[in-house]
Amino acid sequence: MIVFFDIDDTLMDHSRAMRTAAIGLHAELGLDVEIEEFLGDWLEAHRRHYPRYLAGELNYEALRRLRIRETISADLRDEAADELFAAYMRTYRSEWSLFPDVVPGLDRLRGCTLGVISNGPAAEQRDKLRALAIEDRFQHILISEDCGCAKPSPQIFRLACQMAAASPGEVVYVGDQLEIDVCGSRNAGLQGIWLNRLGRERNPGHFEAVGSLIELSDMLRDRSTNS
């Protein structure tokens, strides 16, 4: 069986690391704005502009500067904006950590061919896998920057299947974002599974879902037994 995974908020606790780093930046600068308002602005800037980066409208450097200027000061010069984002990234990187269910979940999939399909800058995403000591667990790694297309486009999922020399119907994809990961992979013909760690009730398509990666092996085993 071939199983591909998302990285951020599926394998790595990206949201916690991002929040901690933003709190650190807020404290370092001594900003007057309340912390929750600052966090909201920081996340909103990311939500609005990250899709533009993935679509090729912005390079990663421009994306970073936009986030800094929209949340701290619109008048910052490039060098100052870059320094502030570098400070944020130092904390963000120091906070990288796996969810507790990742290693035992991957251990239970021994014998499967494992891979990663992730949006983002290739060097940073690969650094995460390396720093978290799980890179060697994946036989196939495909990052959007490497191939010029990004989730939820069916193209990136189909390229991953080609990399694994498998038809889409033979491949499982697991991710935390319902629209981008599950719907995107299913639209490409893969078997999309929603990792719903937070127990969200909204599942309009009644897609297959697991609450942790430890549950994944049981779901796949049951599916194989009943097929």
C-alpha cells in the first residue's frame, strides 16, 4: 500500500510553532496592540497572501515582507522587514515538533510505501522532515516549489503517483485540511483521508476521517480485509 502525507499540522505541529513565534516577535518589539489582535492579523496576512505565493504571484521573500508590513509597520524598508521575519523564523524553527501520534502511527505502517506531498518552499519543508528525524521514513517527497503546482490542484497529486509508479486509485493521501488535502486528492483520484485531530464536526462530504495517525493503520487494514 502507498500512503502519502501532508506535513504542516499533519506531521508537524505547525500552528503551535507559528503562534509561539508570533508571540515572541510581539514581545520582542513591545508592540502596543493586544497580543490576540496581533495574532489574528498575523494569521490573516498569511491566509490571504500564502495562496498568492503558491500561485506564483509572489516569491517567498515578497510574501514574508508583506506579512511583516501588514502586521507591524507599512513603512519598513526591505532590510528591516527581512530582519524581523528572520527573528520570527528563528523561533519558529526552534519550536518544530512532531505530534505525539506521528512516530507510533508511522511505525504501524511498516511495510507500506510512504511519501509526502506538501505545499511550500522546498528547502524549508525538507528541513522540517530532517530536523524532526523522519525524512528517512519516506520513499517519495514532492514539494510544490519543486514541481510548479500546489495543492489542491490535481496535478501535484498525479505527479506524486507517477513518482511512486502507481495509479491514483492505489494511493492514499492523509491531511488535516478538508478542502485542500482531502477534496484535492480525491479530485485527482486518490483515496483522501481527513486527519481530524481537533474533532471538528463539519464533514459535508462525509469523507473518511481519523482522529489520529495511530487509527490510520486500523482503518487501512479493515479496508483491505473488506475489499
